[in-house]
Amino acid sequence: MLSFSVGNRVIGDGRTFVIAEIGQNHQGDIEVAKRMIAEAKAAGADCVKFQKSCLREKFTHNALQRQYDGPNSWGKTYGDHKEFLEFTIEQYKLLQSYANELDITFTASAMDIQSLQDLYDLNVPVIKIGSGDANNIPLLVSAAKSTVPLIISTGMQHESMVHRIVRIMRDNDKINYCLLHCVSAYPTAPSDVHLRMLHTYRNCFPNVCLGYSGHELGTAISTAAVAIGAKVIERHFTLDKRQKGTDHKLSLEPSELRQLIARIRTVEAHNLPTHVTDDQTILDLLSPLLSTTELTDVKLAIAPLPRKSVLECEMPCRLKLGKSLVYRNSLKSGTTLTEHDICAKVSEPFGISAERFDEFIGKTLNKHVNEDENLHETNF
């Protein structure tokens, strides 16, 4: 398994790289964000991660304009809600400077091409590609061409797409990246976690660094992921689970993050070989650390999964935040599509999935289409 440097830290060696995913749990308040960085550092995290979006690049007009006035909303439309939670580049620079002062790695997920460039400009030492963009071909190719290390989650993806991610990296001579097993259900039931996917990935990609991005409740299953061989652990982080917002309830509070990291460091001390696949060995190792209920959850989480696929529990997230193929500009009938004419965005409604990007290059339109309109098979 390959190791690589991220700033003054190393991913893939004997020490697990722990990411506190702040995301947008800062409630749009930069002072709250700073406090979260400080709390993550105090808990022992190696990295704090935010979510960087250029809203018009990530979402279609219809997606931004849809009514969004529920109990977790920060605006009347989804666009208003997201704009309220999105930090400016200048605010990112302030947060990055603060994280540097505390000696904790600062980064964000790049959720569109413009945001990827913004993170390059910020000179972050590693960039995250979230599950929602793990099939966004132009974004993956662009990121693979850079020297900046990548961490790529694989939730909501079929086995074939995970293999394609690895091919894209290989075709661009990219070796400093880590694949994270992930299930995009919020929260994820233990029986849906399927930690044994780490064994599958290891067998398929023996030279790729592997990790786990967890959305389950508690810390036991993420601890088990380290026992199975995860070199990166990512968990959502909050100051208070009771706060407004959909992610808080499945996020770890500071005391839970401290517990997780303490448990991880205990597991690391056993120096388990990465090829351990025996359930009982893993459970015996974890039994002094976990309660009976937690061990039961781990047993459910390490149950076999025949093959990597999009799970039923992931469909709500895939339909809400998965990327669809849309037209970048309005185009006339008779236009032959190039890679500059289509892109992947969160659209309303969900359309043709983003991994089919290459299938439509070179096809000729039989009708006029509008900017941000979903591609349809009948357009050609």
C-alpha cells in the first residue's frame, strides 16, 4: 500500500490520518468555524475539512431555485440556503491561516471545477473529492493531472466506477491518492456499512492507499475500519448534535472525536498486518475497547457484501446531490457535442448519471437545447 506526504504529515504509514469533516456544520459563521478547528486540533485530529462550492458550477438554475423552507433551511430557496453557508475565498484564507497557526492540516472538498482551481490557488496540501463527484469525469481527470494529493470517497458508486477512478489516476500517472470506502446514507445503519469492502479494494488495488469515510453513529465502526486496514478515517464533526442542519445528528461532538482518536491509537499499537481478514481476530482486538452493543454493531458492519454497488439506502442522497449531465450552454439543433458543451451538475430533477459523460461526446443534437437542461437520450 502506497504512502505519500501531505504537508508535514504522511498518509499510509503506521499512523492513521484522521480528518474532522467540518463541512458546513459551522452554520455560516466564521467564528464558529474557528472554534471547530481548535476543538478538532485539541481532540487530536490531523486535518480539518470544509466543503468548497461555486454554486452556479455545482447546481443548475432549477436546483438553486427550488423551494427549500424546511426546519433545516437557511433560506427560502435551496440556492439561498447554500449561499448562506458558503464561505468566500477571503474567509477561507483566514481559516487556513488559523489552522496553520494550530498546526492542523486545512483543506476542503472540491465540488466543481472552479472550486478545484480555488483550492489550487489556496495551495492546500491535499484535496478531497466527495462521493457526489466520484463519477464526475472532467473533475476527476483535472484533479488527476495535478501534483496535489487526493482523497476520493466512493459512496453511491458501482464497482465499475471505482475501477474507472483508479484507471483515470493511473492514466495520468497519479499515485499520491487515497480511496475511501463510504456509504452515502445519513446516518448509515451498521448493516449497510460493509467494511469488508476494504478487503475487496485491497485485493483489486494493492498499490493504492485505502481509508474509510463513515456516516454511522458512534465511534466503534470507524475504529474497526482501522483494525481492518484503513489508513485514513474521515468523520463529520460538530460542536452540538442538536444544532440546525441535516449533518449534525450523525456528526461526532468533541468528546466523541477524542474517544475515536484514542481508540484508533490503541488499535495502531497492535501493529496488525493489513491482510488480517478473520472476523474473530478483529473482534478480539476490539473487545477491550468496545461495549457489547458496539461489538454487535461491528459484527453487522463486517458482514460480507457480494460486490460494490449503489445501495438502496444511498438512493435519497444520490437523487438529491448526485451529479447529472447537463448542457453547459444553449446549443442549436445540428451541433456536434464536444467536451466543452456538457458538464456534470446537481440538477432538478436528477437525469443521466455523470459517469456517462464520454458516451455523448461526438453526438449530434436533433433539437435546440438550453443551458442547464438535462441531457436526454431523445436529444440525438
